[in-house]
Amino acid sequence: MKYKFLSICSFLLCISTALAQPQPTGALTIFSEDGDKFFLILNGERQNDIAQTNMRVEDLNQPYYSAKIIFENKVLPEISKKNLMIADVDGQFMDVTYKIKHDKSGMPKMGSMPFSFIPMQQGFRAPANVYVTHYGVAPAPAPVNTVTTTTTTTNVGGGASMNVNAMGINMNVNISDPFMNGTVQTTTTETTTVSVPPTHTPPPPAPRGCSNNFAMSSGNFASALSTVKNQSFESSKLSTAKQIAGSNCLSANQISDICKVFGYEESKLDFAKFAFERCTEPNNYFKLNNVFNFSTSVDELNEYIQGR
């Protein structure tokens, strides 16, 4: 009975861990080489309420999107793309960049192939001149400034004097009007509402380990992993892996892949401890739990991390 209870707990723990893992996403950047401001629509959803020349959409969780680009200058024709690729042929989400440029006729065009197509980088921060938005989050409305103009007109009035001579009677009549003798002020107030584009401030970057550097590129890591696998002895594999980790930053998944090369539990644990300080995403180090055969190894690694 106790064994069944522990098995159920372990099963539930595995499910909760899997659900807690963040889902992979991609990013799309579109910029106008000639400075034409545009609005971007992805899968029917408008991404910006203020026209931009260089914008980035993050948190894209689909491999393909239908895109429409509407220029602020109504003279320029719209650009439509039915299958804008965000993931590669293996389904890995990428950081994709497309460029808009004028053709020989002076009309804006966007190529069918990306200008740049690279793997997503942990904690990437866009340059200050790039407008960043997150897919599924409504764009913030443009702020407005209200300008009030007041005009005051002053009129100074006076009286009227009249002399009447009738039937031998001479009368001098003075007519005094309080509005004519006084000062009359007329005030006109005009209110104008002006839209003011906001000053875009990029979000702060996600915290990273390994001296705030990026992990090895996929190509360099593939070569490094192959080098570890080609070592004949377990001790040589471990020393080579430490040499690689000592001079490079690694993601949690990359460290996990290296651990899977070792045949002994002690080697996996040794390397996992050594590589923790070289991990660019220490908050995702729980991914290494699956490489161990014994729960005691997981507990020992967690104790080591907590001690750090």
C-alpha cells in the first residue's frame, strides 16, 4: 500500500513538473528599410495602434502565421503573407526577421524568405529603436494631450447725451446704460485633443546566469557534444565535458544532453554540479532531474544548488 502511494505521488509530481515547464515560443521582427511606417496584423489581430518602422512581436506559439502589413501612407499598397514561417522544419521555434524594401517601381515589397532566421536566445533584449509587443496582448492605446486655448475680449462702453427744445422748453437728457458705461468681457474656450506617440521603453531582460552571457549556438554545441561522445572512457568524457563547460555558457537543455552521454550516475551528478555556474537559465535547472536514475541523485543536486 505504501509503495502504491509513493508511486502515485511520483506520477503526480512528474505531471506537475511537465505542466510547469514553459512552452517554447518564437519571435517575429519586421522593419522597413526605407522608413515607411506600418501597422501589423497577425491572424486577424492588430499588433500596434501606432504606426512603426521597426517592430518585434514575441511569444508566438504557432509555427505559421497569416500576416498583413498596412502602411500609414495610404498611397502604398498593403502586403499580405499567408504562411509566415516562425518555426524550422523540425518544429523548433526561431527568432525570425523580415525586411521591407522598395522595388524598382518604388513600391514596398517583403521577400518570401526571412532576412534572418536564428534560434531563440534566452533573455534577448531588443534594441531601443525597436517597438516590442507580445502576441495575445492588446496594444496600448495612444496617449492624448489636451490643449485648452482661452481668448478674452474686452469692450469699454459709454453713455449718450441728447438736447431737446420743444414748445419753448429746453431739456438736456442724458442716457446712461450700465452695459455701455461698464466693461464687458467675452471669453471663448477652445479645447483640442492631440495624439502623442509614446516613448517606447523595452522590457527589462530576463535574468541570466553565466555572467549574463548567451548559451552556445546550436552548431557549436553539436560539435562539442560529438567530441564528448567520441571519448573512449568515462573519465575522458567527463574531463572533456568540464573543459567545454568551463570555457562556454550552456543552457539547461544543453547540460541535460551532455549528462545523458555518461553511463554512470556519479558522472552525471558530478558534471551537473560543475555546470550549474555555467548555466544561462539556472531557474530551469529542474530539467536535469530526468537524466538521473535515482531520486537520491536529484536530492543531492538540489541540495548543492540551494547551497550555492
